[in-house]
Amino acid sequence: MAKAAVIALTNEEVSRRVGILRRFRELLKSQRDRFEQYLEVLDKQKDEIEEGSAESLAAHVELEEKIVSDIFSIQKVIDPLEDMYRAAYPAPKKGRKSRGKKAAEEAAGIPDLKTALDELRTEAVVRAERNKELLSRRMTTIRSEIKTIRKSPYSRKSRSLYGEVPAPALIDIEG
């Protein structure tokens, strides 16, 4: 009877681990999808920066902020779940058998997902830096254009084009 209790506990433990692994994998896939969306937005944002469309760029920046927020919120859930995963499913030591075939199958794709996430994260940082550099250059160009416009004699509000005409000296009151 003691063995039956141990087996039931083991099966219960395996079920718990499988549940954790499934949720962990699901969250990692969700995070991967969000990073892929983020990369697409960064590419579109690059095009908008190069074209100079302010309204479209503002829309892309808002979308980017939302996606980044989603990425951080998913990451807040992934981190504790990953700790639970490590505690519930420690890496098997050499010569030691894994406790559950089902749990081992569930854990099989997790290193690949984590590797893909790391690659996407790195790519996102590179593209975001590229866009930041493009935007900085575009802003410098716009600032120089504004300075050129301000120096134009036709743009000064303080001085009229007719400002050089002397003020009238004689007034005709009988008129």
C-alpha cells in the first residue's frame, strides 16, 4: 500500500509538472509572437521615419509602446513560472532517469523557444537602435530646415516688408 501512495503522488507530481510546462511553453510562444510583431512594427516605423510622415510615425510609436508594455507584462509572468519550472523539473543528473515521460516531452521544446526568444530580443534591440539613429538624423535635418526658414527675410513677423517706408509726415485734414 505504501507503494501505491508513492505512485499516486508521483503521478500527481507529473501532472502538476506537465501543467506548469504547458503554461510555461504557452507563455514563451506568446512572448515570441509579441516580439515578432514588435519587429514588424519597427520595420514599418523605419519606413515612416525615412518617408517623414509624422502622423503615421506617431501611430507606430503608440503601437510600439503597447507591444513593449505587453512584452514586459508577459515577462513578469514568465519569470516566476520559469522558477517554478526549474523547481518542479530540475535538470536530470547524469545516470539518473527522468521521473515522467510526459513531463520530459513537454519540456523538450522549451530550450528552443528560449533560444528563439533571445534571438528575437537581440534583433529587436538592434532594430530599435537603428530606428533611434534614423529618427535622430531626421530630427537634425528638420531642425536645420527650420533654422533656414527662420533666417528668411519673408518669415520674420517683427519686420514688415513695407517697414522701410517712412511714416507719413503730413496729414490732410480738409480732405
